Amino acid sequence: MRILVWSLRIIIFIVLFGLAIKNSGPVELRLYFDNAWQVALSLVILGSFIAGTVVGITAGLATMIRQRREISRLQDQLHVHEISQAHALRVAAGNHNPPADAPSTR
């Protein structure tokens, strides 16, 4: 499987490298206030790709952080539920001593 993944990476690199070589001609980027830059087309394409990647990752980051907080909260609730369940089983069995890690009810 690793050989297949590395083969695909090499093929993609070669294709993109060839694309960059074929599109190495200069283009004029017209900016605000009558500024203009002469840049290779491949650099403009690469810059656009990098900018899109950064925007995409930034957009997904907020959702990922929110989901991690929710997972942590749910894991805490599950832990408390498991402790109370174990305590209920002990009480039903006649052992009324709470476990050492049980949350305090005072």
C-alpha cells in the first residue's frame, strides 16, 4: 500500500512540475493604485492554491474546535454516569461504600 501511495505522489509531483514548466511565462498582476507586478504564471497558480488551502483550513478549524469541546464534555458526562452506575450496582449488592473517584454530593 505504501508503494502505491508513494507512486501516486511521485506521479502527481511530476504532472504538477510539468504544468509549472509549461506555464512559466510572465503575467502581469494589476494591483490597486496602479501598481503592477510581473510574475511567472506558475507562481500565481501556486499562490492561489496556497491561499485557498489556508482559507479552507481556517474555515474548518472553528468546527473542529467546537467538536473537540463537545466530545470532551460528553466524555466527562459518560465518566460521571459510569461512576454513578457502578455505585448503584454496589448499593444493590449491599456494599454502600462509594468508590474513591466518585464525585462528592455535598
